[in-house]
Amino acid sequence: MGIGAGIFLIVVGAILAFAVADSVEGVDLVMIGYICMGAGVLALIIGLILNAMRSRTRHTERVERRDHPGDAV
């Protein structure tokens, strides 16, 4: 999950928790909304941490040269 998925889960969870007035028998939409918001916050934090770790890496290019014994210099 990336940053976009985390934001999406937060938005869907907030809609379910605060804006939906309907009820489904046997399903607590408010609790599902809170669970979605929690999962979205977790996904957002993990996405930001992974993105920060990815930007701190360095790549070094090594070129190896091998001279053959029969080549003239």
C-alpha cells in the first residue's frame, strides 16, 4: 500500500464513520469507518517511512576494466 491508498482509506473511513446515517443489520458502519481510518493512517505512515528510506540510498557505479595479455598498450 502506498500513500495514495492510505489517504483513500482515511477518506472512506471518515465517510463511513461520520457521514453515513443508514444502518445495515448486523454491521456497525461507524466501527468499520474507524477501522478503515486506522488502517489508512498506518498505511500512510508506512508509505512515508518507506519513501524516506528509498530516498536516502546511494548508488555507486563501478566499471571494471580487464586488460588481456595479448593487447597492445
